[in-house]
Amino acid sequence: MTNNIAPWRSPLAKALHLNRSKPFSRYFQLATVTPEGLPSNRTVVFRGFYNDTNWLQIITDIRSEKYQHLQQQSRSEICWYFTKTREQFRIDGHIQIITHQEEEKIMLNARQEVWEKLSDNAKIQFSWANPGEKLNNESAITPENLDNPLDTFCLLLFKPQKVDHLLLKGNPQHRYLYQLDTQHNWIMTAINP
């Protein structure tokens, strides 16, 4: 775990702040790879950064396709577009999966902390019928106690390796590439848009 806050965090924090009036700015697209090697993309909610790291927190259901794909291949990419400031962040990295079977106490605590920040309506979704299966008329069983994460709840820690930041506003446009080197230092390069 590295405690060096990456230089791309400041532009991302600024974009989040300037776009805070747009609720959809907390959503980004997450691309994974299927076991057959095909791309699979979906929209997920940004759940903040894990402690003082550069790791983005995402949640999922262990019964979802997203979870199944990540078990086979942890490499993923985020595409995050901010409409008000007209900028895009493409973030390439690996995802660490944290389920109820996690052995590291610190990671189980991280999972618990994210769970506690969810609304009851969001928590109840983890008790619904299996995602992607044929719809039936059975009603979902609502758990009596939502204090602790349900076994289907999974925390994903997205660990960036490369960030491509494109600012479409202005003439000329600007683009910056941030890459993690072998010593785990972030190197920023201004590149052509």
C-alpha cells in the first residue's frame, strides 16, 4: 500500500467539486474482460478513495457478471466524463476483490465501512434474486438486520496504474498522461490531445 497521493488526484478532485451539482458525476464506466476475452462495460458508482491511497472504491454483488469477470482477469479500465468541465479521465489498473471470506482484517474493516455508508435501499439490493437470471414472481426476502454486510456484498478496490486526463474545454485542448513507474512513483507527461 502506498500513501503517496498521485498528482492526478488534484485534477480529479477539482472535476468532482466543479461538477458536484450534477449527481451523475459520481458515476463512471468500468470495463472488464470476459473469460472469452471480450470487453464488458457497465456504469458504477464512485464510493470514494480507500483511506489515504489512490485506490477507488466500487461495490458489487458476488453473483454479478462483473464479479465473475474480475475473478478471471483483474485488469480493468475506468472512463469518467464530466459534462460541466468537459473533461475525461481514463484510468487503467487492477482490481482487488474483498468479500466476506477476506482473511485480512484491515480489508474486512474497509468492506464494513463502505457498507455502513450505504442507504438501507442500497443494502437491500444485495438480498434480491440472482442478477441476470430469468425473472420470477418470488418476492425478495428483506433481511432483518442490515448492520453487517450481507455475504453477497463485495468491495472492489481499483488500483490505478495509468491515468489519461483529457481537457476538451479551451483551444487548444490539453491532455496529460500519468504513469506509475517501477519504483511506484507517478510520472506526468503532457501529450497531444
